[in-house]
Amino acid sequence: MSLADSDHELVVEELGREPTPAEAALFENLWSEHCAYRSSRPLLSAFESEGEQVVIGPGDDAAVVALPESEDEGTDVDADTNADTNGDDSQTYITMGIESHNHPSYVDPFDGAATGVGGIVRDTLSMGAYPIALADSLYFGEFDREHSKYLFEGVVEGISHYGNCIGVPTVAGSVDFHPDYEGNPLVNVACVGLTNEERLVTAEAQEPGNKLVLVGNATGRDGLGGASFASEDLAEDAETEDRPAVQVGDPYAEKLLIEANEQLVDEGLIESARDLGAAGLGGASSELVAKGGLGAAIELERVHQREPNMSALEILLAESQERMCYEVDPENVDRVAEIAARFDLGCSVIGEVTEENYTCTFEGETVVDVDAYFLGEGAPMNDLPSEEPAEPDTDLPDADLSAAFDAVVSSPNTASKRWVYRQYDHEVGVRTSVGPGDDAAIIAVREANTGLAISSGAAPNWTTTAPYDGARAIALENATNIAAKGATPLAAVDCLNGGNPEKPDVYGGFTGIVDGLADMCETLSTPVVGGNVSLYNDSVAGPIPPTPTLAMVGTKTGYEAPPLEVQPTAEGDSELLLVGDLALESDEFALGGSEYLAQFDGSDQFPALPSDEQAADLVGTLASVADDETTLAVHDVSHGGLVVALAEMVSDDAGLDVSVPDVSDLAGALFHEQPGRALIQTDSPEAVRDAFDDVAPVVSLGSTTDDGTLSLTVGDETITTDATEIRDLRATIEDELA
């Protein structure tokens, strides 16, 4: 680790002296891109983060959002903790956070992904919340590459192992394969927690004289320099040379920490809290006191350690997992220690909150003495050049429709992800009403009689083609997923992933995804309440696509939702409608960013999106229609286009006999990926048309059958297949990895 010359000059000017080795290392990590957002913070003001529902927005360990109050709101006993989480009639809150663990997952896919889960769960704990759901969005190189499959299998195993062991269900997410992730995969994990206004804790130190207490696993030498490692391009030898920077997780200790944290919050023993993540104890403790405008005095030798002869710098910066830093009133320290001992967790009183500087001593010698605010906020922001991305040429393939159907439906990007989510326990906690594999998951928040819909993901093909419009489309697609379950978007968090920002074309693409995501979320009145930025996702293979993962939640009364698959009905009793397809109105189909073009090496412009007014009205109307009793099934249309959505709706019990309106561009009609579209099976088609009048076009495609067959007619061609054949096509990942 080494502090950049320009940063070194600023530190010397502020301190009036040379920094100590521990101070230099602390500044190098906390002023890294990973911690200080030096290249991205100037862009993030584009996001609207306020709203009546927002209790705590960006800047804390996790955001806090109030759920809509319900007339039937009641109390509920949490199945895992036996704790009454809303017994005092306080308003119910959820917490939302998202984290990236990209570089660590390349070096060590199992531990890198596992500790990503552990970190975002501890962010949830530090707000006084109990974790109730996880969503993971994963991005790898081309599926037919052995190294991609190695990383994919390791990451999924790491996530499933950690999440299953701690008893938090993984209910949503996405998996994408793209050649530009070959040298740098992405692992983005979101967590939703549950709390209320009486239990809320923040990461802002409250009062000088309070003690700083470290609870959890002992500190070792793992993860040293992790924040710095995450802020540089991956080198060719990263898998071996950077392994010491990857943390090692212990989910069983995390489970104990979850339950201990719940007890501490129940008894009101915590004044403020911060989990130990990037930059370890130095990062957590300095950020905690800086946020409160205070300082700290820490004695590093008091930290409980698992390795001998650790230096001050190692104790300060190690990113050993499953640790929390608490601010505790001196009168409550003994009780905190008792609870830690009950859960077999280490506990050390490492110092106290002070009025002034952040100081650390080690065996009587002062090794750090700096202003906490300068340490956390003093890093200068980068003013980087930016280039607008070039628009793609139009080079359309002339593919046989039947062959194109098979290729797109069986692509790893659009194929079933059952191989992934069957490894996750998505029902633990008995809150999951709709699990993975649907447009959005639904978690039952019985405390507020509310169904919480969760959707998470991005679309690298879209944002490679058009960073700004692709990011707008990602926000609209996640909102459409939520609306398809009858829920209304409430809030979102984002994980903004990009390559080396010092390259003007890369920074231009990154700027585009920030602005696109921000604009569509504002259009949908969905505040972006928190997030994470991960840059320098660049390697010898080149930069990743600009990747704006969005994790969005929505709410509805109750926990039931229309299914994705069509339901069997008597002939003529239901109709299948396509809503929102703008291209069918104009017969102008753009295929840019589609899986069809990815399969056949074509290029095109990105499809037109609904206007701002159309997008907002469409999402609201779809949520209302999906919740109507005459609606039998709903499925959003996006990745893979209409053919994939139709194939996913067919089951052994019910098929579809559909016909696309006569158009000049048959491939365009079937495979374009304009978001904001949905298929609706209804026994009251006129009511659906009336609901979408002046909102979005509605086209009748056909009706259900009782033989599990998909008969798709477009122009003079008919594609016929059945549920068994579709399952075989969509089993690409399972067949390869089972």
C-alpha cells in the first residue's frame, strides 16, 4: 500500500508533519475510490433521494424507508428471533442496502461472494434491523468459457452457503453472461431488513464519553488493504498475488452476531453502530465518530485478536469478517459483554468517543492522530474527461425464425436460472409468498399487512449499446416486474459498476448509466435512497460494460399476486393481451441490445422507450390491473423479447395459441426488447383495454389451450412447440452444470 504523491502532499499540509505509517495506510484506504467515491461522487447528485417515505437516505450503512400504513396493521412474531418486531404500534420500516464484491470474487469466488453477503447483512444490523431478504445480481464472461463457469459455480456456492447458514432467504436477483466480464466478474448483493421507528439505530456517534465496543469474531490478518485492492484494475496475476486482500467468512459467527445484535437493540443498549467492512476497524470507527462531528481515542492492543504479534497497522486495517463497532453508554458496557458472551462472541472495550481528534495508540505509542472529518471527507474529487459513446451501426442478421427461437430461448442469458436459485433457501423465515423465478419476489411483512415486492438486476447488452437509454430501460424494467405482481414501486438502491474511469470513453459510459438511471427513477417517483459504486472493474481483458444494477422494492396490500404462467380455462373464457408495445403501433422495430442480435452477431439502435408520462402511467396502471380479480396471469416482456415471455408462460397444464399482428419485420416483432411491456391473461379483456386507454397500446394475441402447447404465428410462419420442449431448451445452465 502506498499513498499517492498528490494525496501525500495534502495530508502533510493538514497534519503539519509527515504521516505515520499507520496514518498513511489509513488515508490510502479511506481515500481510495472504493471508500471516497472520488470519481463518482460528482455525478451522484443526479439522483432524487427524498420522499415522504424516506426516513434515512444515502450516507448511512443502509437506507431506511417507511412502509405505507395499513388499516389492518398488526403485530407479528419474527419466526427466527421470537422477537415482537412491532408490538409497540411503531410505524414499520424497512432497510435497503446493496454492496459489490467484484474483485474479491475474481480472486476467490467462494469467499469473495460469501463475504459480500456477510457485509451487506451487517450493514442491515447496524441500523437496528433484522435481515429478511437477499437479492443477488451476478455477471460473468461467456458461459461456454471454462473460467466463467468456474467463477459462476464458486460465486453461487459462496452466496448459497453463507445465506443458507445465516437463515436469510435469497429471493430475487439476476444472472447475465457477456464476453466483457471475462476478466472481471461482478457480484452485487442487496439486503432488505425490518425494523421500526423505536428500534432504529444510526451510524452517527452521539456523545463524548461513551465507550466504543468491538463485538464479534477475533481480528486476524485477512483482507488487509481490501479497499485499496478494490480501487485498481485487476492484474493478470491477481488470482494469486491479491489473495491476502480477500476476506474469509464465517456464517455461523454471523448468525450469532445477528441474534446478539437483535438482543442489544431490543434492550436499547446501542447508541450508534457501524459494521466493520472496507478499511476494517479504522474505517468503521473513524466514520462513526466523524458522522457525529466527534473524535475517538482507541487503544489498539485491546482489540481481541486471533493471530500473534499483529502490528498496529494490521489491527487497524484488517477486514476480518463478522465484527461490529458499537457506541455504548458506560453504564451498559457490562450488559453488552454479557450478551456477547451468551452468543459466544468476542467483546472488547477498545476506547471511547471524544470531542476532538481520532487517535489510536498501540502499546503506549500514538500511531494515529488526525481529524476524523478530514480522514473521511478530505479526499479531493476527480475531474475526469468524458467521451460520449458512439451510436451503433445497423447490421441486422437474416436468421431463420425457428432457429432464432431456439437460439434465443436457450441462451444462458434468457434460459432458466433454476440451477442457481434451487441452491438458495428462499423460504427460511416463512415470509416468502412469491419466490425466485418470477418477475419479482414478494415478502410478507405481516407487521404492516404489506406485501413487499423485490426486483433486482441490470442488462449489460442494453447498456453496452446505449448507456443512457439502457439504464433508463433497466429502471423501467424493474418497475414493470414489480407492477406485474400488483405492487407499486416504493424505493430503490443501486450498485453502479464501471471500468477504469480514467479512460474517457469508459467514464462517458459510466456518466450515461448514472444519468439514465436517475432520470427514469425520478420519472417513476421512486427515490434512490442508497447504493454503492464500484469502479476500476478493468483487467487485461478490457473494461466491463457499464452496469447499473438496480434493486427496487414495491408494496401492495396483502401478499398474493397473479402467477407468471397462464392458467387453464375453458375455450374462449380468457384472452392473452400484450400491453405497452410501442413498436407494433409504428411498425418500427429496433433490435439494439437484444439477445437476438447477441446470438447472431448483429447491431442496431436501442429501441424507443415510453415517454416519461407514459412510463409512469403504465407502471401504475399495470399494478392496478394485475391486482384485479379478473386477471389470471401477468408476465413482463423484456429480455429475449416476446418469444421468451410467451415460452415462459406455457406449462404442462395450459398452452397458448397466439398470433402476432401482420408486420413487415417478423424478427423485430418477436425479438425486440423494449421494456415497459407485459402479457396479461384476463377473463375481462375490455376492462383491461379501458384501463390502458390513453396509457399504452393493447393488442390481443390469442387465447389459452389445455394441451401445454405454444403455437406462435407471425406473418406466414408458425412456430409450434410444447412445455416439455421449452423446458429442454431453457435447461441450458442446468444441463451443463448439474
